Amino acid sequence: MLRTRVWTALIALPTLLAIIFFAPPIAFTVFIIALTAIGLYEIAAMNSALRAPSILLIVILGAGSTAAVFQSPESMEWLSVLIFVTMATIMTIVGFRGGQAAPRGTSMAFFGALWVGGLFPYFALLRNSPGGVALTILVLILVVVSDSAAYFTGSWLGRTKLAPRISPNKTVEGAAGALVGCAIAGLALRGALVPAWSIGRTLVASIVICALAQIGDLIGSSVKRAAGVKDSGWIFPGHGGLLDRTCSLVFATAFTFYYNDWLIRGISNN
């Protein structure tokens, strides 16, 4: 299993970086739309919602929200906030009462369709925005730092379980270590990736990205707990499905898109 995970990472990571750095904007958008379709399939499959009536509504919800965000992202902040609140509520239910208490089956598939369809477009919107390649790399690095710092800090100092019903191995100490690690990493990367951001704004962004990455990971685990599956799919051998690899990225990416847009508009107004 370890060998499979390593080989998958050695192939997938350079491929992803090459696409981020070199793909034309339209090609990158098509790439993200294809990933969105895979994500919608995983949501339907893990919740046993592949029958005709259910899959049709999943496609309508997912494709409709994707189209709306691509068409007018500046007026769709409310949708990303609504999705966050909805999925965080599901996470809270699972955290306190277990996966059996959360929406299941077709109901969860519908929520998941909005989760995927309404948030995946921000991968393309961020990357294709001014300075978007650097911003995308920043988010990727901070999410990796968050996961790594949480693991090593939790292994060393972890005593207090963070959400045992959702992810038994996560600890409060690990989460705190992740926040510190991301703050340091964000400031270290500022000059290379976001030199126009002030130190304070970089620090705020780094901490929020880290928090959203951790919450997104817990939300992804909650969805799997409710569905009774270990992985969301099989597309990445040894790593699971697409949603397993992206749940910690989606909210962080949407936030970074709007945060950077807010900073650009603020600078322009000044």
C-alpha cells in the first residue's frame, strides 16, 4: 500500500503542477469541469444514488451551481457561505451524534452535489485570476503544511481528541500546531508568491486557509461516515477518490479567491 501511495503521488503531483503552471485558462477550466463531473459521480456512488431520478437531480444541482458560479462569481459569495454552513452543520451532527444521525443516501447526495458543484469552480477561478498561479500554489502549500504540521504535532504532543466520532486520530494540539505552521509558512512564502500582500494580510489569510483546510477535511470525513465508506472513490490508487484529495482544498480555495479579489478592489479604490 505504501509503495502504491508513493507511486501515485510521484505521478499525480508533477502532473497537477504542470497543468497549473502551463495549461491555458480555457484548458484549465475544462480540466476543472471534468474533475467536477468525477466529484459528482463519487458523491452519487458513495451514497447509492445512481438511479435515474436521483442522478438527474444531482446533475441538475451540481451543473447548475457550477454554471452559476462560473457565470457570475462576484455575486455568488452567498452560495459558498451557504454551502459552508450546511456542510459544517452536517459535520457538527456527525461529531456529536455519529454518522447515522446525519442525512444519508439521496439526501446527502443532494447536499454533496451542491458542495462539489458550487465549490470546484473556484479552483479554475482562482488559478485563472491575476496572479492566480502563485495564489494556487500558496493554497496547495499551506494545505500540505497544515496536514503535515497537524500530524507531527499531534503525534508528539497530542492528548485531546478534536472530533473522535469523525476522525479519531485528530487532536486539538495537532490543529493548533497546524495553525502555527501555516502562519510561519505563509509569511515565509509571502515575498515569492504574494509580495503585494502586507504581512498582516498574509498572516490572516494563512490562518484562515489553515482553519478552512482542517474544517474541510473534517467535512469530507463526515460525509464518508454518513455514507459508511472508507474512501470516496478509487481514482488515486492508495489514496482513495478525488474528494478524499480535495475536501481540504475547496473552502480554502473559495476563500482565497474572494480574499484576493477584495484586496485588489481595495487597492484599486485607494
